[in-house]
Amino acid sequence: GGHSPLSAYERKRLKNITENAKFFAALQLHETAARLQRIATKKQSSVTKSRAKPKKAEEEPVRRRSMRLQRVEPTGIAMPEVFTQPIAEEYPQVPAGPLPMLPEDQMGDSKLSEDLLAVWMSISEVIVVTKVLMVLCRYKDSLNSMVLSEENIRKVVKSRVCSMAIHPSESILFLAAGDKTGQIGLWNVDCRSEEGTHSFIPHNDAVSCMHFSPCNPAHLLSLSSEALRCGDVTRAVFDEIYRGEEMSSFDFLEGGASTAVVGQWNGDIVMVDRRTPGTSAELSADIGFRRTRTVHVHPVHKQYFMAAGSVDVAVYDVRYLKTSKNKPVSSLQGHTKSVASAYFSPVTGHKVVTVCADDKLRHNNNTGRWLTRFRAVWDPKQEECFVVGSLVQPRRIEVFQDTGKLVHTLCNPDCLASVCSINVLHPSRNILVGGNSSGRLHVFREETTG
């Protein structure tokens, strides 16, 4: 009748088969090319019939399977060179040196974040250090009063939470979180609008440790593998304090926060002084560790710091630290697997809490590769109690006494459905914040009325 007996789909399929036959012929894969050519010829001769007969089983073409799927090694046939486009980096590299404190989501326009930064500045102007210590019975009552509600949950950073810091202000709850991609998110929890949260990108890698300066909380210090930075809200800049390699954690060596001890993934310890020019270290010391995950300075005797990593937990005196052959003042023995963290108790420093993959305290610490490793942290208001995440269902955050006794469980099945690996507590208020692997922060706080 003058019109083609092939449908559009059949014409397209025939064209593909013919082109594939030419391709395999060019590769000198003659058997494959011949088989494809036979299929194409058979299709052309059969379309003249008004209705195709059902194919017999022996007429079915053999299903092609790649040599990779068949686990067959190539037989010396030269394959054509394949040119692939380079994969674009998902996150642009952050340059060295100071960076302007511009939110990641505003493309250089800082107007939307001015209120948030102004709040941070205002609550940092008057520094009042309040030491709040509770007896255990009163402390348990305070834990019972802390609840989680939907309005106190917010996605603050893009990816997995690796570190958090809580501002010491007693008037406004102000939080900082660092994630796996180098992003830092700030959240004014008391601001209910979306403008209460903004994120910044001052790092190229996971922000593994962060602290507000104890003497000037207008400064937020943050550490990633490549740099230790200070976010100074009074100048709206992220300064670079130290540039190194493979850094894991840091802590202040004295109350003025001018000097810091920095742990490195290769096991070494680095001493940094913010008052000296440049971004180099004052000292790099080999303490004999294969890996250093956390460092923590004694709360009373600031010359001592504790390092934890691999199966090692040891205390060193910074006054006698040298480049090599360093001897610990004390070592904590008994761990058989990887140690994730070790911290002195907050008041006297007489106690140490560690988290290890050997699951002591009958606590499952095997978080796997998709969750940040647990860190047990002392409550600064209680010398006897510490907080740690949990893998138990329904999801929860647990408070233990130093004896190993479970004191309290913080949970809300309606609101908390994920594991909070990283937790931080307010130094004077009854507030606990847990961060999960999707960048969300969960704030447990006392219920307010009215």
C-alpha cells in the first residue's frame, strides 16, 4: 500500500541492531557482528508477511552477556580507547587564608544572615561564667524535665554531623554544628523562623571538632583535616590559625584559648599558638601512637592532656613534650579495639570516660561506616554522669553514672527516629543537643509554660 510495514519502534530497533553489527565488525568481533547481521536480515524478510508466526525456541537469539558479567578475562583483543569526561567535584575547594563569613545559601548576599550574626555578637559581649553543679538526685529531676518537641528539631547542615558546640549564653540558645563536607551551620533555637539557621563553608573536609572560645565566645574555633580556623563574628571572618595535614581534634591548653593541642590522624601531636604570626605549628611531637582521634586537656592542671586512638589512651605533660621519644605520665590499659574518644571528668579530672569498639558497659558502639562514631561526653553540671548515643530502638540518648548504671533515657518515639552520635550539653542550663547523620539537631530542654 505504499507505507512501511514496520512500526516506528521496529524501525528504531532495526537501526540499532545494524549499527551494533557495524561496531562489532570494526572491533573484529566477527561472530557477534555476523549474528547481529542475521537478526537484521531475518527481521527485514519477515516483515512482508501480514502476521508473524510465533518464534520457535531455537529461533530465539542468544541473550548477550558481557564478559565482565561472565567473569571472563579478555582474550587479547584490543578494545577502542574510551574517553570519559572528568568527574566534576561536588564541593569546590576552599582556599587557604581568611574567608568572609558569608552564608553558603546566599550567593554573596549577607542581608538574610545579619540578624543571626548580630545575635551571636550580642550574647557574646557580656561574659558571665556560671558554675552550676548539681547533686545527683536533683540532677535526675532536671533530666526528667527535659523533652523533645518538633519545633526543636532543625536540619542545620547538609550532611552527617561530626561535631557540635553550644554557646554558653543563658539568655538565648545558640548552636553550631559541623558536618562531613566541611560545612558549619549556626542555629538560633529561640528564633522560630527559617532565618534562625544559616550555613557556611570554611573547610574542605569533615569538621571533626569545634569549640566556642571559653574566654570570648564571639570566637568559634573549628578543625578539619587541613586547617584550624577561628570564626570571629565581630569581624565576620573565618581566620586560619593553623594549616596542616590529617588533623583530628583539638583542645585549649589554657583559659585564654591562645594555645591549643592538636591531634593528628597519623598519631602525632601538634602545639599551636594563636599569638604567633603565620599558620605553622610551634611543635610537632611523636607520642608513639598509630592514630590519635581525640585530645583533651585536664580541667584543673592544664599542663596535662590526654590522647586517645587505636587501642591507646595516655596522659602527657606538655611541659616535657619533645619531637620524639615522649613518655606518657600515665596510660589507661585494657582496651582491645579502636578507641573513639577519651575525656576527663569536668570538675576534678579524677575520672576518665572512653568509648571503644569493644562495647564495654554492655553498650553497643558499633556504629558502622555511615554513622559518626559515638563519643561519651561528661555533663559539665555533673561530675558523676556522662551522655552517649545509642543504637537501641526506639532511638534514644542515654545518661550513665560513672559506675556504669543507666541514670536516664532521653527519647521521644514521635520525634526522634535516628541515631544521635554526637551530643553536647549546656554548661549551666538543662539542655542537651543531639546531632544525627542527616544534619539534623535535636534539642531536649525544659518545657516552658505560657
